[in-house]
Amino acid sequence: MSSYSSAEDAYDSDEPPELDLDLTKLVDRASLVLGVKCISAKKLTRGASHEIFTLRFEESPAAPESLAKAGFLCIARFARVNGDVAKSVSEIATARYLRRFTDIPVPEIYYHDLDPGNDIGAPFVLMEKMPGRHLHKMWDGLSREDKKSALSQIASVVAKLASLQFDQIGSLNEHGVGPLVSPCFEQPKGPFRSTDEYLRSFISTESVESSALRALFQEAQQEIGAFLARNSQATYLQPPFCLIHADFDGQNMLFLEPADGSGPKLAGLIDFEYAHTGPLYFLYEYPIFIQDVSWSKELYAENAVLRAHFVRAIYQALPSSEAQSTFIAAMNDKSFALNGFRDSFMRLKCSEKTLINSTAAYIQELRDGTGLAYSGRLDYTPERYTERGELVSADTATQAGSPLNGSGHQMPLEASQSTDSSAR
């Protein structure tokens, strides 16, 4: 989740202060736990939540294979804010789970000390230094074919995350699925056994002091509950649930540069803060960097091509016709009811005033049908796909009874259920 900037940047006054760390003790600890002498620790970058250091080790045959492969370098990531132990535990558990059960390239976790009172000065994790560049720094310079190549590899990751099955919604820990850690919660909640319980947890009236907000949350609960009841057969909302990376964006995807005529190669998926199990609906989504925004009209045509390619790539990567049918149904049934709920309630902790305004707006737009599944471009009509994952043109979809009206607004989902939406 963190967005890092240069270590030389001045610290903003509203951010936590720079950490006062004992780097000598960090070097000694790293040497002890990795069994190789650490010879230096250098600050690499910092973000709102973390400070990042690069540790250098002596070359040694005793070093872990991944450490040697990274040039005898590893990453030390320190939490700048105390009280995030559950988040760190979940992030570590998620990375280790993915390394154990998939071939998705994620960093090896060497060691962690999550005690805020440790002798180094802050909770930290030692992890593998992954190769490659952040995709968001490469994207604009890639050819269209190289962008397709990158998207095909991202699609493969999505298919692998979809294949991981869980019977509850929550955050992973060392014991399995535990309570859900979210930036919107004061304390973790759950785990949950249904999408209804999961979504309602974000608009719970428990501990809400404002009578105005409590009343609005109650209305929102009624609306989302009725929506889910009307669409109870949509298998992308039902268990088994999948694993969702909560910030599946180019800043958390590392790629090797195209070379010798080959396209970019996925080298690492990083930053599993707030990753959790959840409904397939929220996994099956276009990456934000191929969604349209009104201030980049020159990208509309290319984005449309890339979105269709991405959908086709996921479709081809899924292991069964049932999984493919569920995926296509989820993409065809994108709605303001769920996308708008996610954007209004599930991303950030907001002030009471902001929540009152956003909840009132969500309810109004949901009731009058003006809410957009994708709000970046007001005239955007979401694409629809055939049962074989092929793009249906907007004109054809409208003639065939598409749930999207001419203004690009998403009509109620229950009116648009795919005939295959009962298949998983």
C-alpha cells in the first residue's frame, strides 16, 4: 500500500517522525539470523508507513540461495507507525502462503521482529530483494505488444489467486484465515462466512456516535442486503473465496526490462498489506492502469484493446469451463452497487463528515440508477464478453439487451445475470 519516495525528500510535518534506529544492532541481528556477516545498512526509501533499508552481506556459500541471487543484498522494512502488528503478521503469512502453494514470484521472508520496543528501534521485517523495476515506471515506455505481454503475465497471477480456495473471508495469519485487517477498522473484524457479513462490516453501526451517520449506515445496509439477496445465485459472490491482493497496481509489480526481442518478464509481486480472502467479484477487475480516466482521452482506444486482451488472457489461464463462466459473469456484471460500495467504504478510513456525505451519495446514486461502475470516465460503457471470453461490441451488446443504458450507467445487476453465473 505504501507509495515510496526518495530518502532525500524532506519529511512532511503531518507524517510520523523519522525513525531513530540503531543500525549497528540491525547489522548484528541480520548477521545472526541469516548466518552471513552483514557489512552495511543503507536507507533506500521511505513512505507514509515504512522506512526501507538495503542490507549488504559478505559473499559466502553459507548464504541463503535467494540472498546470493540478489547480489548478497536484502531488504529491511521498518514500520513507521506502531499498532500495525496484525497487519504485519498477515502480510508475512500471505507472502509465505503464496510461496508455499503457488509459483507466483513473491519475496522470501527471512526474519521478523514485530516488537515495537525492540532494541533496534521499531518493528521490522527482513526479506528478499526482488529484481526488476516497478511496472508503473516502465508502462508508458512499453510498446503495445509489450504491454500485452505484461498483462498476460498479470492475468496468470489473477488465475492463480482465483484457484486458492477458502471458506471464510478474512486476513491470513499463521493459523489460517483470521479476522480481517483493514485500514477502515480500528480493530480487525471477523472472519466472515458470507459476502453479506463481509460488506456489512464496513457500514456497521456499532460504535457510531453520530445519529445521522448511524441512520445512513442502516439505509446502506438495507440497500446492499437487498441487492445481494436479489443476486444470491451469482457464484462470484459465494464461497469458496479466493485470495485478493488489496493494491494490485503497477507500483507493486516488478518486471525485468524487455531484452533481446522478448517482452518484459514478471519478476516479483510485492506489498501484501491488507491482502485478504474474499469474493471472486473483487479479484476479477481491470488493473487501474488500463481503466479510462477523462483527463487521458488519448489512451481510450489503446486501453480498450488492452482490457479485451486482459480478459481473454485470464479466461485462457483458468483451469475449467466452470471457472471461466464465473469469471465472464463477474466481468459482465460489474455494477455501481458493488464497485461504488468498495470505493465509498472499503478503501480508506474517513472522517465522520466524509462518511456522511459519501454514504448519502452512494444511497442516492444507487436508488436513482446514476452510479457508475467505473467513475474515471463519465461516458464509459463497460465492455461485455461472450461465454468464450471474446469482446462484444457496445452496439451489439445494446441490441442484445445489455444491462448498460446509453449513458454508460450500470443497470441493476439482477437484470443482467449471465446464464452461466451459477457455475464456479
